[in-house]
Amino acid sequence: MSRGVSWWRCGLLGSFVLLTSTGVKFLRVLVVGATPEFGWGDAALFAACMFALGFACGLVGWAGLGLSRRFGPVGDAMVGVAVTAVFFLGCMLAFAPDMLGPKWTSGGRPMFGLAVLIGLVCGPWFGRDLRREIGS
């Protein structure tokens, strides 16, 4: 887009943010050791899933840079909603697929409502700083 902001850098930034925020659980398994309900293979799968999900969220953020630049805080809110919706959808697909089916009304719909609320608040909150760093 501008000044060398590429899709893969945004994807890696999203992966880094998500891996560091969820890395505590992974580190606990590495330090304490595997438990019967959460083994080494599960830890590696969890880390890979978080990397992929963070990368997807970073790509959505990169794709929304034009909205953010054009509409300022309103664009940041739209991008924030899209990023959180992708994150919550990815989590549901990976860890609780029944929330998209039989538990939609009791679980999936409220989670997407929460995603919209979080995106509306966090999009402008973080978007302003990201736009400044990117040089928009």
C-alpha cells in the first residue's frame, strides 16, 4: 500500500500479536510439561492455529487500510469489526464449531455481538496509532 507496508508484514504482525497474547498457555506446557488433557501435540497444533488465525486477522487489517485512511476513526471501527469478526469466527471454527450450528442462538450470535462491540471500541483505539506508524 504505502511506504513498504506489505500484506505479509501485516500478517506476521497479526501472528506475532496473537502468539504473544496466547503464548502463556503454550509456555506453561513447555515448562510444566504436557498434561493428560493437553499434550505436546496439542500445544504445537494450538500454536500453529494461533499463528494462522493471527495471520488471517493481519491480512484483514491490511485489506482495510484504505478504509482506515479514507474514513479515519469510522474506517478504523469498520476494520476493527472485520478483524474481530474474523478472529471470533476462526476461534469458533477451530475450537467450538457447534457455536455455528446447534448453539448459534445461545453462543454464536452473542459472541459475534461481542466481536462487533470490541471491534467498534478497539478499531479506532489502535487504528489511529497504526495509521501514524504506517505513515498514512
